[in-house]
Amino acid sequence: MDKAAVICARLIREGSVRRAALPDLDLLDVRQEVEQRLRWVGLVLSFTVYSEHVGVRLSSEVAADPAFDKATNAGIGEDHCALLAICWVRLVFPKRTRGTLPEPPDWALFLHRPRRWYQPVQLPLDVLHRLQSSALGGRGRIRNLTSKLRQSNFLSGQGEIILEGPLLELGIDGEVMVDSIRRSILPALQGERDRDEMEPGAGEGRSEAAVPLQGLEAQVLAVLRRRGGSAAMGELSRVIESPAVRLRKVLRSLEDAGYVRRTGDRASTRYHLVVR
Amino acid sequence: MKEKTSSRKTEPYDPLPPDPDRRGWNALAGWLAQPAPEEAPPLAAVRELEPLQSLLHALAGRSARGFLIRSAVLEALVQSTRPGFSQEDLDRALDWLTGPVRKEVIQQLHQVGWLGFDPDAGHFLTEAGRCVYEMLAFLRQLLLEGNSLPPAIRVVRLALDGGLDPLGPLQSLRLRLLGLRQEIDSAMATYSEAVLRRTAERIGSNLKHSDEIRTLLDMVQDLSAAREVAGEIRTLLARVHGASAWLAAAIEEVRRQSVPLEAGLTLEDIFQEAARRSREELAAVGRAALLPVFIPPPLVQTEALIRVAMSRLPLSALRPPEEPES
């Protein structure tokens, strides 16, 4: 059997295959032959730099039929779609934030091949349950939804740990997701930060100085607000990615200025946003 | 010559590291599976490199700055193109060093044997010194060219034009092509537009030599081993060409989808904000982003089914039920 036929057979049988397992797909004539064969049966080759897999999906001619529904085709419902969006943000969006790291000099690229920057992210079922139970139902319901998405190859991982599956990249349009984050989530976060920074010091028990808060202090207030107004040191340290020793000083100054109230002691200490 | 004075305090120069373990070829037996090192072809092939150990040891020294100074001194002495140096000539060629450091470096170079002294000619660069300089020049060229193909192509051409066995040079060319192919994968795994672009430029400039490589490969006819490697090079060249198309698509994709995080914003913030959205909003986003995926049809092959069944079920469950005795 020729190379293109074998590749097509594997792709149709498995849905997605690791790129490294199909070295012949590098050869332009083989790739063109594969694409042509797939096109004959209403499929197209699916590739993204963000995935180690290459897969197939239905061609636009097939999907353009008005009766065609992408979710029904994938065998998933509304709740699955909602869960997919959340999992995408947690598990694969971090790859898209790479551009901010400094680039290595030329000689460094020669001596040390650029290393895989991205460590696969995990999403514990517990976290999903804590954040989404009100929207998607109890633990059993979320487990069922996850299980279906695992069967369909959108997710992987076993038991309580959810990992990215090949289709989370190949079956979800990254541009649409990124566009949604840029349009909706980032402006909301920016708005919150602006509000935190411009927060006047006129609150109950606060000092009279109306100096906008900046830097770590503003971040601490923003995180407290997002956590429903209360958080423990461990959470703050993890989210802000700053050591507890440093945060303790910041929190003390926020407490003195009347922005934050502390309850509990030692391990049970919690910090609360003072409501104006 | 008047010493240059500097208001800065001169730091002590990098002393030579302690003498390395001088045991070499004759002391290898303790580490080998066979009694004689000659019986291991890779070891036999590198035997003549033994004298380089002391040269490299003296060159590397203890610190990078000492290494840079020694390399620069060699560079200065070679560039001056003199066969020998009086003390004054040396001072002039190395006047970019402070007096005490210059003195120590020259002493050190004499000590390691890179500089010699002849009463008539003065100080001169020895064979060992020239050897180290040439090694450095070669390594510098390698750093500049990376996995680039032209040096390997030149060597293949030299071998073919001179009627020499081209197998070694062809293998080197194949390795470089393999390196280029791996470079593409490594660059793609960084998700960095800058790295991807630079890799694409490097690959593109190397692939300009494809026709030249193909012409050379057509000239390889005699040896079957060399012909086999030539065939592999043709395939690899085609693979690098094809993979560079992945690279072009990757650059465009990364350009459109990169989201640099502004100062203070974390991935956790974004996740928490997304998780706060309503089920309807999340479902709408997920649905809009969903592509028409292809779900593979379940294909059952009898042999595979039996294999899975045997691995999962107890043997008793697979036996046909016994016929009741009539």
C-alpha cells in the first residue's frame, strides 16, 4: 500500500495521530496526495502548531449544509460546549501567552535547541466542580460530561485529573476562542484593575489619602474581589505568584489603610476586603 | 614602553586550574568491557585526539573571562602576522590588557606551551598555540553557521572533485539535514513567533542550496554505501522542504493567536474570570468555536477483539459452556 493510503487509513481509523508518527506527511507530494484522497470523501487534513497531533475534520462543503449541526455531529450538548470552553481556557490557552518571554540570542539557539516551553496543564475535577457546580450541576453530572468529552478525544487523563485531548486543539477553533477572550474577558479584567487602582481611600476606617493603589497592592485587592472578597494567604500567593513574606507586608499596609480586614490566626488567617 | 595606568584596581588574573588527571589511553582498560581499547572501534578512532586534552584544559581554565582573555591573546598574536615577538612587540600587541595581567597571561602561555622563546627570534607561537587557535577559529565558524549546509556541501564537493570516498562528507551532510528537520520541530514547540520566524529564515536560506545538493548527489555513483546515503539525503531534503511549509503555517497561526499577558495579569485571573461566566455564555462560545470534527467510526477486527477480550476476561468466561450430558 502506498504511503498516502496508509496515512489516510490511520487518520480515518484514529481520528488524530501524533505528527511524529507520520514522518512521510512532511513530503509535499505525499501530503498533497493525502489531502486529495481525504477531499474525495468530504474530509480535510487538520493541523495546528499548538498540537502535537494531526487529524481530520469534515470539509466545509459537508459542514455548510444547513441541516448540519457541529455539536450534534460531535455527539455533545450545550453543557459539553460550556465545559469545553472552560477546559480550553485552562488547558491550552496558556500556550498562546508565550510571546512575552524574551527571545534567546542566535548562538543560544544553536548550542541549546529551543526547549519545549509549555508544560502540560492539569485540571483537577475538584476545581471544575468548585467553580462550575452552580452552572453545570453536581459532581456526578460534571463527571459524566467530562467522561463524554474524554471518549470524544477532546479531553484525556484519568480519574480526577483532566488533561488536554487531541481534539481540544484540532476540534476547537483557537482564533474564535482567543477572539472571545480578547473581546470579553481581558476588558473585564482590565476594568476591574482600573477600578482597583482608582479606588478612592474614602472607605470606612480608611486613611484620607486618595492615592490610587498600584502594583502588588492593587493586585491583592483585585484578587480578593475576584475571590468573593475573602482569601487565605496560600490562595493569594498562588494566584499572584508572589511569596507570602512579601504579601504579608503588603496586606499589613492595606490593613492599616483600611482596605483589608484580617480574621483568624496562623493557618486559619483569612483576609477580607473591607466593604465601603 | 610606558604602561597604561588605570584608576580601576586590577583584579588578580585567572590562575590555571590544578593539573588534570594525566592518565590517558594506557589507563583506559579499567573502564572497558574488553581488555584492549583498540578493540573498541570508536575509541580507536579518537586515539589521536589525546594531546588535545591538555590544550583544551589550559584553554578553558577556571572562568569564562580567563578563557576570553586567552582566546583574545591568541587572536592578537596571530593577527599581528609576526614570526616572533620581542618583549616590546608583545606589550604593543597586547596593550589592551593592564600591565600585571599582561605579564601573567604571557607567563601562563609559556607555561602551557603555547608560547615558546628563542634567543634570536624572541617569543613565538608554538605548534600547540597554533593548533588551539585553529580549533577556536573552527568552533567560531560553527557557531556562526549553526546547522547550515554550505560547509558540508563544500566538503562533499571537495571529496567528489578530488576522487575521494564521499561517504563521510555525505553522512555529515545527512546529519546537518536531520538537525535542520529537528530544528523545525523544536521551534514549533516554543509557540514563539520570534523563534519561528528566525528558524524559517535559517531553513529558507539553507534550502536555497537544494539544487546544488541534488547536482552533487547525482555525481555519487560508485559506492553502494555512498549511494544509499545519497538516497537518504534526497528524502531528508524533501522532508525539510515539506516541514518548512508547516513552519510557514505555524508562524501565521501564532501571529494571530498570541495574547501577551499585560503586567500583573495572570493565567489564573483569566481562568477565574472565564469560570464566572454563565453557562449560556460559555456554551455559546464553545459552540461557536467548535469545528466540524470527524469522529472515527468504530471498526472491529476479529483478531483485535479476541486479544482485548482475552486480556480483560478470565479464561473461564471465554470457554464455551459445556454441553449437558444427556
